[in-house]
Amino acid sequence: MNGELNMSIGHLALYLAVMALVTYLIRMIPFTLFRKEIKSAFFRSFLAYVPYAVLGAMTFPSIFFATSSLPSAIAGTVVALILAFFRRSLLTVAVGASGAALVVELVMMYLL
């Protein structure tokens, strides 16, 4: 047991070190490569939207598996998109989407 625990702690330390190195490199490389101000409007615009695109690409697919049924996930997504389109706050969008998903889940539970 003790050997397994040490092996696990060793692996954990290695994983943490690799993660820290990768995170550091991702943040350091742009500073070392781009010493001058970026003047290209296209490239500046591209860099401004990359975090939003990555966040959306990581989040959007998991939305459809967050509930026990696809219809409730779709209902929550539609409500979230509508509220976001009308520029409601993040809290309002989250509560509205969760409420819509809950209502659809309850309706499906009682009807089916």
C-alpha cells in the first residue's frame, strides 16, 4: 500500500509540474515573441476573440449532456440564447436557462 501511495504522489507531482510548465509557457511565449505592439487590426481582432471562441467551443457541447434529457437541454439553451440576445446579466441568463430546463424536466416527468 505504501509503495502505491508513493507512486501516486510521484505521479501527481509530475502531472502538476507538467501542467505548471505548460501554463507558464502558454503565457510567456507571446511576451517573448511579440515585443512590439501589434498594429494589424485583423490580428488584434483575432486575438481579442480567441478566448470567447475557445470558451464557447468547450462549453457548448457539454450543455446538451448537462440534463437527463435532450429536450430540457435544448429548452435551457434556447432561453439562455434569447436572454443573452437581449443583453441580460449573466446571473439572469443562468437562472433563466436553469429554470427552463427544470420546468421541462418536471413537465416530462409528470406527462411521460
